[in-house]
Amino acid sequence: MSEWKARRFWKAADVAEQGNGYTVLLDGREVKTPAKSPLILPSRALALQIASEWDAQDGVIDPLSMPHTRTANSAIDKVTPQHAEVADLLADYGDSDLLCYRAESPTELVERQQEAWDPMLDWAAQTLGARLHPRAGVIHQSQDPEAVAVLTRRVRDLSAFELAAFHDLVSLTGSLVLGFAAFLDAAPINRVWEISRIDETWQQEQWGVDDDAMDVAGRKSVAFQHAKHFADLTRAVS
């Protein structure tokens, strides 16, 4: 027996104001999240993007073709009820940030990391008010608790929708600093991604390209770009 799949049942997807936000209407009916919560969105721009995803469905509904809808659902159903836990999970990256763990050799890799990562740590100190310090090697060494506390407060201040996007900006790079750099436009998004992959790029140069690894990296890059776009739409002035 073939598995039943939801099919398009509506003619038009529209956007309407709802309370302090916006919602998506399918032939006048409000869209709900998988947990049956109202899909209330923080900006008209995000609502329009999600409406376009629903409007693009043809025949069988394909959730994989609706990334903004899925992230919004996650913000409402998963992040909102456990906001503090998600925020603290991401803030923990500040005590073991990718940018702070440096190679001891070879010299060229050490220099690449310094050239790309030191300016990001300087930016975090100036813009975020938190100075993190690099370490040689991979053994964990705790950062200044006051700096970590500053970063933690900044993460906790993010809304559920911002946090849903910020989760991927941080987890895909392994860096709280780079997550903020992407979120706050400290550098072009493609450059932030390149900075996060200095070690992987070095390995490819030494040992050649692994097709499977490149495929995984490509998917992660797409997810990173999506997270940035979702964050921008969330904060768009309606």
C-alpha cells in the first residue's frame, strides 16, 4: 500500500495581519503549524516568503521545498517553549569557539587562521563587548567567564524566530562569533562561510577533494544561506 501524501487543496495563498504580526491564508483559512499553533509571523516580508512557498506547491505537497515554512514552524513549536534552553545551548559555543582553537603547524595553516580569525575575534571584542582568546591545540581551555556571560545575554535577547535562524548560523560554523558576524552583517555571508571552513579547505588542498565531503559541505552551505535569509526576513521592517 502506498503512503498517503497531502495534496494541494487551495487555490490562493495570501498574507494578512494578525494581532501584532502576520499570517498566511489558504483560501481565507489560516495556516497552522504541525503542533496546530497559529502561524503568526513577525514581519510581512517573512509572511510573503512563506506564502510564496505554499503558492508554489503543485499537486503533492513537498515540505523540503518549503524551508522558510519549516523554520517558522520550528520557531513556534520547538524554540518558543524552550527558548532559554536553546539560547544557552548556543551560548555554550562561546566557551569553545572554533576561532579560538588554532593549529600549531604547519606555518601556512597557522597564518591562514590568524589572518582570517583574529579580525573576527577583534570584531567580537569591539562590537559584542566580549574578548575571546585563541589557544594552540585542541584541548579545551575555558574563556573569560565575563566574556561568555556577555555573549550569553546577547543570545538570550534574541526572539524565538531569530534564535531559530541563529541556531544554524552557529551550529553549521561551530562558532558563536561567526554566527553573530553573519547575523549582524559583519562580513558578506559567503565570506563568513569561507572563514568557517579554513581547516577543511586546507585539507582539500593537501589531500584532494572528497566527493562525499563536498556534497555534505554543499548542503550545509545552502542551509547556512537559508538561515541568514530567514534571519533577515524576520527583522525586515514591514
